[in-house]
Amino acid sequence: MSLKAIVKSAISGDSLILRGRPGPQGQPPKERVLHLADLQAPRLGTSTREDEPWAFEAREFLRALAVGKDVSFTTIHSLPSNDDVPRDLGSAEIGGVDLSSELLRNGWAKLKEIKREPNEEDLKKRELENEAKAAGRGIWNPHGQTARTVHHTMPLDSQGFVSEWKGIVEQVRDGTTLRIRLLLPDGDHQIVNIALAGVKSARAASKPGEASEPWSEEAKFFTESRLLQRPVRVQILSLPNAAPTPFQSTTNAAPASASIFIGTGTVYSREVVLHPAGNVAEHLVANGLARVVDWHAGMLSASGGMERLRSAEKAAKEKRACLYANLPASSANASKTVAVANGQSREFDGTVVRVWSGDQVSVLDKDTGKERRLQLSSTRGPKLSDPRQAAYANEAREFLRKRLIGKHVKVHIDFVRPREGEFEERECATIRYGNQGSNIAEQLIERGLAGVVRHKRDDEDRSPDYDKLIAAEQTAATEQKGVHSGKDVPPPKQPLNLSENANRAAQFLNGFKRQGRIPAVVEYVAAGSRFKIFLPKDNQTLTLVLGGIRAPRAPRNPSEKAEPYGAESLEFSTHRYMQRDVEVEIETTDKSGGFIGALYLNKNENAAVALAKEGLASVHAYSAEALPWSRQLFDAEEEAKTARRNIWADYDEEAEKAAAPSDEKDDNGALKAEYLDIIISDVRTNNFGFSVQILNTEGIASLEKLMRDFSLHHKSPTASPPGFVPKNGELVSAKFSDGAWYRAKIRRSSPVKKEAEVAFIDYGNQDTVSFSNIRPLDQKFRSLPGQAHDARLSFVKLPKPDSEYYPEAIDRFRSLCEGRKLVANVDHREGPLLHLRLIDPADASVAQDPLACINADLVAEGLASTDRKGCRYIQAYPQVVQKLRSAVAVAKRDRAGMFEFGDVEESDNE
């Protein structure tokens, strides 16, 4: 009885593997081997024996004639099965053509010796064989076969095979792994193992008793039914290289030979196998029988291969085919929405206002005016904290700064990375800029200044240009750029801080003034008129304070209260000048080491004038008058007042004029007597001043209790947190030279020296303390305000520090005042600075003379003089003036102190 089947493959010139029809979901059908009865054809060789003459040609004839076609066959005898596959002797016809007769007619098989009585069919076949012999066809060719070598192991020069070849698929190991016979130009054959680029199917069992992964047999059958023993065009793209890893050497070594990979028995090349109906990999993915392999994108993106695979994957997911049958609905939906934090738009136009690192920027939303901090999707920049990566981290950050800062960009929020541990929730986005809509992440990666995040297989939270990013990384690795260069680049040197102290700043002042405008970069904006400036040419930083204006004080931390419009002023300067290329012009320095001058954007925009024009700073008339751009400042302020912008929103010109005389009088007028019990807790000698504690107050009582608790708290061996670097203005616990811990405030921190200048807020002392002796101040010790108040002497001043009488005056003041309980009258308040008249309650003369005070005693001893410049309010105290004149007369008479050689007092007009 005749049976129907499909020819799966030809084993040799006289044997076929037949299969049935697949199941409803592509399940593999049963197979059987059919040996054509009474025929004998040459056998193909293996890795251990060579082909018999004409074996390949005979097999090729039968392959071309039968593979993939419907066949009718009859069996005359069953043979022992092999691996549960039935084996039969019989005959077969395709389209009414007998295969045995065709093989004999064309000389690719010969008849076996028949021991039975020949029948008519046998005689006919013998005639066909004799006809082929006579014509010299096939194996009967008198000239013999052309010499050919078949290489069953991978070539030594594996890299030399990265090209395009013609071949025949000899075996399908699983849906995406093939064994192919390459037909070499010289006539030789090379057997290679092939893994389809861009895809991976489930693994099929390779030996009896081994379990196959789900859908692996279906994938294997899908590929077999389309490719097995079909002629194909093979494009070998690459050897199996590991994914590019930053900071690993990728020097130009000799190409790897096959022997390096033989340890596992095979060497896999990655390539595209093209069937006449198209790329089989795309069909596998579209039918849900293989998944896309991300790291092959570098080989396929340029030709559009990855894009086609992604489209096929999307279609398979929508159909929930095979591997994607149990895919969650949200993943199958190609148009799923991304939950964006705070309900903000997924797509928006904006301006980049800050670059945080090589993979994070802040963008100002054009529509909402809100600043949004964004992470570049699927991108990981070098770490500044890693010494090996620090140089590249700076280079990546600088690349982003030059390309993006202040530029218009289009942002697409791809996904939101949820809060995890110490990492906050972050919006991950694709940022495009320029007329071409260039993806900045792709440009970073192709320069070797960032890497690509390897997402999990089913992780849909990734960049829409993920394949392009992978391709860019592969290019950077191949060209050994940036982090892929394998070079050990030393970390960048720490810039020299010119504003660390006043003495250092003074050394550079004259040089800066001679240079005029200096190219610089705004590294940080501390307040509306205060900037940290980086000078790239000399690797220096400095603090720049805009001259001629006063911007409202901005909050330095969330808990600190700012002056009205302080936050707006800071925001304006941050968005306009942060990380911009600017020019600075230095005029002078201040007492803390800051440089006072101007900042110019685009060569002609003066930052001080811009702030004044926006009503976010007021002009300081006294300092502005000496500046070359003073007229611009006054005009800008007048414009802001007229338009009632920001700080001038409630400006009333008439009211200001009416209030001006009385205000002046109040500023320099006498205060109502206010006597306080005090103790002088610290005397500063570099620039004379002192600190006082006001006694008999709740604060002092609370301080005593706080210090007891504070002492107990610091008896524990608690150390500072690892990497703790105190910041300027921060409240901390600091150890004084007496070994005890006190509350303090950071005046200036130096990460380079690992030390900080601190002011002890309860006693007024100042000291330089190493970071190891500084700890964050516990929250429970923060509520009590500092109990030390800065003060100076009312009406008088000590000799100048370079005077020979200055040390004597300091010593005398210490002996009279330091550590003693005194009475003080507040004669004037200059912000937080108190102008005090100090009275010794133990002095008997105080009872007789209400104007007696230590201030006047120092004058009488020739160790102080009347201060008319610093104490303009002195005229409001005529009785005190008279007392001081009497004290001066006594000093002159006795030639005391500075009056030893005559009258040295300043004139009243000074």
C-alpha cells in the first residue's frame, strides 16, 4: 500500500528521511528513514573518515530532486529502528517519477547484486544503469571526481571566515543553531556551526533522555522544515566576542583561532541565514518561537535588521504566540503608557539648565516652568568616585555641558525608575537636540563616554533607541574609544581654591586685575549674586560676588528661612548662568577670600545688571559708584522700580522719599538704655572683636543642661559617617583644643586638607579642626539658638594691628574683661553685631559717674581712641563724647600708651 509523506532530508544518494504533517500548533511530526531498495550510492564522510568518491554529488542530486516535496512510498521490508525512528526498505515516487530510476539514469547510484530471479522492473533498472555507464554519467564518469577536501572542524583562521558564503544546511540543532556546509571557491567544503544573529530559541534536547525546553521542538521543526538541506546564503558577521566592558583592555591581539573555542566542542559564529523567502530569524520571532537577543544589535542595527526583529517581536507579543502565550497584558500592549511622576507630561520641550553627571541632567519644562531632573534611559556614565573612571566621568559631564547647557531639547519620558534604598525615584528619558533630533545618549556612548545598561530579558523599561545604543557601544569598543581604550588615565587634579582664605585671594588679585576679562565656567550658584567659578586654563576655582548689588539671601537648606525673593533670585541665576561659559572681571576681594567683580554671559550681558533689571537685587550705592558699569546698574534698578518687579512689587517712591530723612536719623540715633548682664567668652586678636554670653536668660540655663547632655552624648565612641565632608554654614559637633565637644558652625571647609574653620556658636571661639574631630550635629541639639553674640566696643577702637601698642591693648582688654561678669549697654546694633559700652560692677567709680566704662578707661590709658568712622552714631551721645574727650585729655597729659610721643588721635573730620 502506498503511503504519503514529505521528504525531510537526503542522508545519501540512496536514503531519505521522511516526515508527516505538523500538528495544529506546529508540533513536530513523526519521522522514518527510507532506504531505496536494491540501490547503492557512495557514502558521505564524517570527521573520522573521508567521503567516498562522488558521495556529495550523489547526495546533492537526490537532495535537489526530493527534499521538501511530497512523496509516495511503499515499503517491502522493515529494518531495526535507530533511536526509535523506523527504518524501511522500499521505493518512492515524486510527481509520478520513480526516484530509483532517476538515480540510475543519471549515474548517481548502482544496482546491488540481486540474488532473486530478476523481474521486468529489475531488468528495466539494469538497462538504465547500463545506459548511464555507456554515457559516462555520474559515478561512471571516466575522468573521475575532482579532488575535494571536507573540513569537519572549524578553521584555524576563524576571523577570515567573517564574510558572505553559499552553503547547505546539514543539521538543525535547535531553532537558531545550525550546522552548515560552506561551499568554498576552491571547491573544498567547510563545515561550520552557526547561531542566528539577533535571536535565541529554547534549547532542544541533544541526546536521548534529556528534556527539551518549552517550545524548543516546535522552533527546531520550524527551522528544519524551511532550511534543512536547502541552499542558503550565509553572512557571517562576527566571532563570539563578549559584550563590551568598560576599563578592560581591548588591545589589538591576533584574531582568535578555532582551537581556542574547541573546549566546548563547537565554535559559534553569529550571522544571518537568508532563505529565498527571507530571513528565517525574523520568521522565528514573528511566530513566537525565538526571542530577540539585545547584545547582537551592534551587528544588525546598521542594516535595519534589529528594527525588523523588534517589529516581529511586537507582532508575536500582540498575538501572544508560543513563548509569549503567558505574557502580562501590560507587556503585550505595544502602546502602553508610562506612569510619570506627579502626573506630568511624557513629552515636552525644554531647556537644559544643569548637568549633574555623565548621565543625568536637569531640564526646565517650557510649558510648566518646572525643573525636572532626568536620567538618560538605558545609559550608565562613568563614576566620579572610582579613580579609574574619574577622568572619563569629567569628560562625559563636560561633553554634555558643551552640547546641552542652555540648549533647547525635546524630551520623551520612557519610564520611571522607582525609589530604591537611598536612590530616589527618577524619570528616565530620551533627550534629543539640534535640527537632526540627535539622541545625546547615543553620542555619549559612541565616544566611549558611557555604557549601555543590560536589561533583563522581559524588561520593557528601556530606551526606544536601545538597539542603536548597543550598536554605538560596539563601535566604541571596536575603535577602542574612551572607557574601552584599556588605558589607565589618572584622575583629574583637584582645582586650587583661590578663595580658601583672604591671604591666598590677595596674592592673585593684581594678576586678575591686569588680565581684565577672564574666560571661566560657572560651576555652582550659591545665591543670586554669589557664584563658584572654575578657571579651566589654570585649573583654579574661586568665589565670585557680584559687585555693586545686594541680592536677597537665599535658603541654604530646606529648613532655613530665606529673605523675600531670595529663592527667586537664586533660581534666576541658576537657570541663566549655571555651567555656562562666561567671562569674569575682578575688582577687589572681601575679608573672607571672595573676589568681587562682574560676570558676563555672551560677552555683553552683565549678570549684576540683569539681576537688578529683573528686580531680584538692589543696587548698593556706596560700592556701585566706583564701578565702571554703575550707570547701567542704577538705570536697571530704576526700570525695575518703575515696573514694580519682584522686590519692588510694593515700591512707593513718595513714601520712600518721605521716610528717607527719618530713617537716616534712626540709623545713627541713640538707643534707649538697655543694660545686660554678660560674660565675655572669647576675644579675637587677628581683627579685634569679642563674643559675649547674655546671662540670666532662659538660653543660658538651657545651655548648661544642653552641655551636660552633649558631654554624655559624645562619650560614646561614635565616629563620623564614612566619607563625611562638612559643608560651609553647616551646624556640627566639633572638638575644641581642650578635648571637649561643642556645637559649632562651619565657616570654611577644605576637602583637600580635610579640615575646616569653625566658630563655636555658644562661646564665640574660632578654630581650625580636622574632619576626624567633626561630626554631624544630632537633631536634638539643634533647637537652642547659639548663645554667643558677636560684639565690639562702642565709640572707640584699639590701635591698628601693625601698631606696637596693639598687643598691649589686647592684653589690657583681656585682663579687664575676659571671663568676667560685666554689665553692658547696647549703644548700637549693626545687624547681628552689638556695639557695647562695658561697665565693671566692681569698679567703685561707677556709682559716682554713670558714664564710667571700660571703653573710656582704655582711652584714658592710651590704648584706644575715639572711632568716628566706625561709630557714626557717636554724635547722638553728646555726654559720652564729652566723657571720651576728658579721657583723651588724661592720656595726653600722662603721655600714656599711644600718646607717649604726642597727639596721634584722628581729627574729627576723618
